[in-house]
Amino acid sequence: MCTQLVVDGEEIPTSPGSKVPVMLPFSERTPARIPLSKTAFARELHLWRMKGKLPCASEAEAFEVAKQKVTTKYGAAQVMWFHSGFAKGYIAGVTRFAERNPDFDPERKANEETNPFFLWFDAPEGLVVPIVLSVDTYRWNPKKQEGLRVVANIVTRDAGVIVPPEIHGREPYFMRVEDWLGDAPLPKPVARGEV
């Protein structure tokens, strides 16, 4: 995973298992540190197709569904978020994010000026990065049917809006917290390269 976020001055890699500061609707304005899922990203396009509704109504229901949806189709045992998503949260205070530089030359030393590994972009001010809470495998034991945990999935765009489409990877989706947590319909995904 190559996307990096800067949250309140702290650089956070979005690799599976790394903990991100997630604000939850029922929290007291203190972020919970929740590990990212193995898949790490929830796509804006999937949410739009689902009309913004998450598949599970509660954490308990998500755990039950996850037990039935464990798959090794994509490598190690995992549960895709669109089976077990059950709540919305968000990351506040994102000031910058980075995508991997497609022109990075691994034969040369990484250098911020001449051979950067990351290309950095400013995040829109006053907006948050939506998060889907879901259940994923963690030391999954198929015989005992245990080893699940609550994880965060960063909502990302399918098409570049802030980053140029030719280097797009997993650009975070930014929106107003009221729209994300409220009943407002998600805007239709932007086609690749459109603004």
C-alpha cells in the first residue's frame, strides 16, 4: 500500500494493520485508534451502487455475516468490507496525502527533489475522509470459527480528482462530515480524469 495521510501533523501509512485515528459518531470527540483492514480501502463506486447503505445494521450482525464470508480467493483469509460493513466513521484533520510516484526509479537513491517515492497533495480544508467500519479476519481459525476483529476501511475514489489520472492509485474521498453521517445521498462518482 502506498497512500500516506498526514493527520494533524502525523504521517500515517495506510498499510494493513496500521492504526488510524477514526472519529466515531458515538464518540466524545476523541478518535479511536482502529487498525486498517487487509483490503484497507472501500471504493466510492461500491458505496454509490449500494446507495450509501452498509450491509449490516450492527457490529454483532457484521460478525455473524463475516463468519460466512471468509474467503481465501484473494490470498490470505479475509472478509471484504461490502459484506461486513456496519458503521460510518471519519478521519478528521487530514492536511496532506501522498500517492506513489509512478516514475520512481528503484535503482537510484530516493530523493525528495529528484527521485521522490511519494508525490504529495494538499487535502481540501474543512472536509473529512470517510471510513467504513467492518469486520475482517485476524488470526482466523476456520475450525473454531474465531479470529475476527473490527477494522477501518478508508473510502477512496475510483477516479482521480485531486491527483492526475495518470498517477491515480487510491485517492482519498473527501466530503463534509454532515453529509457522510447524515442521510444525504452520495454524489455520483466522478469519471476518470473529470473534475
